[in-house]
Amino acid sequence: MLLAIMLPGSAIGAVQYNPAFSDYEIYSLGDYSPKPARKVGVLKPSSRNALNSDGLGGFFVGTTADKFEPDQIILSSRYKYHKLSSTHGTSFHSTEKGSVSTFESSVNWAGKWAEWSATVPVHDWDLSAPRTFGGYADSNTGLGNMRLGWKATYLRDHSYYRFAYGAVTTITTGNPDSMLPAGSKNSDELKLFGCVTTSETDRATGNLELGTVIDSEGEDDRFIYRMGMSYEATEHVSVIGEIAGEVLGGDDKDTLDMVLGIRLAPTSTFRIEFAWYRNLRTYRLYGWDDQLQAGYTLQW
């Protein structure tokens, strides 16, 4: 006779009756400690999860309320390229041209209740626009403005959405005056933001980020907004679309970009991304029409 019984202390054993000894013998099958099922939040991890341009968890531009597994280092690098074509919305003359290549490296520490990040860009630019900028023709390679980011991730899940908030500070590093055509500024900036990320369907995720940028010189204070949507086409592929805007003030002093891209997840800890930016409205000092981006994110 063989019976299975549950022994105290969560041990499983087998009881066998031995007629020769008129007794029972217990054979232990070892300790058994059932592990509780891991609770999955309202925003399930997918191939969309990677670092954005600020080094925080998000889409290509916008920051989302997505969470990474705590206590891990996340590394990311991105390459961006665009041709210079305008200044404050006015196109260059036909004979003028320029381009900017940027290589960004980010490191992110995902803690139990927040993310901390640092992003360092390196720019290589050339510009020949003598009529627009009064004899300006030059090129340079160097360090851009470093960004330090922080995002709170401790806020609880709601029925279909989650909130997050944080700050990103941009510090003038290197020689910012020589990197102006690449988008660097010669003043420090502080961005304060809040975002809400929603689970629209099992495959679709929406995001809205609102914030303000405070300039140390008080000249470029502006309101920012990012709206985005991701769709998990397959388990390893996410398609992402974003609208990213900045409003400096009245008189059409605003910038609006459309971003379309894809993220691929060969493994659960590695992401590859490709994105295309299309400028819809611009008030940049050194404006562009299209920008290409390629990069990766590695969870350590």
C-alpha cells in the first residue's frame, strides 16, 4: 500500500506498509517550498521597454511610467543624424548646408522606488551658411551637454494606468558655445515632468507626458508635451509612434516633431531600436527636417 501524505513543514513524503515489520516507513521526497506567483502589474514588460533620450525608461523621446526589474544597471547608446536646413523656421539659402551626428551613451540604475540616469552626448557637426549667419562656416567635434535624470517609480497601479514623475537637469559640459549647431546651449536647464501610461489593450500602450523646462538664464523657459502609443506586433517586436512638442511662448515660437520607430527584443534583456523623426513645426536656432536614429538598450 502506497499513500502520499503532506508532512509538517511543507515536506512531501511517501508512506509504505511493510508486512514483515508490521510497521510503516516514510520516505521523504525532500523539502518543498512553493513559490508565490510573481505579481504582474497593469503594464506588462514587453519589447517596448528601453531607455529614451534622457536615459530614463520610456519611448524614443517621452518618458513612461513603465518599471524595470529593480536592482539592475541598464546601459544604452543611440546614434542620431540630421541635416541642418533652417533657423527659427526660416529655411537656409539653396547653397547653404550642414549636418549633425550625435552619439549618446546612457547609464541607468533601476532601484526599488526610482530610476537614476546619466547621459553623455558627443557631437560632430559641420555648417556652411554664410548668408544666413553672416559668414558662418565651420565644423567641430566635442562633448555636448550632459543630462542627469531621476524618475519616481513607486506609485501604485490603478485599474488600467500608472503615474510617474521626475526631473532631468542639463548641465553645460565641455565647451557649449562650440556645440551650438548640434543643439547644445550655453545655459543649464531643469525639466520637471509627470506622465501617465495606460494599458489600452493586451498589445497597445498609450502615454502622455507633460512638463516644463526652466532655463538658468530665464530666456528659454518652455512647456513640453509628449504623446505616444506602442503596439506589440509580436512578442519580440514593438511599433512606436510619438508626437513631441515644445512651446516657448506666443508668436508661433513652438516646435513639433513626429517620431515613428520600431524596437526589437532578441532576448528579454536586450533591445535594438530604429526611429525616424519628422519635423512639423520648428523654432530651433539650428533647425532640421528629418532625423534618423539607431540604438540599443542592455539590461545588466
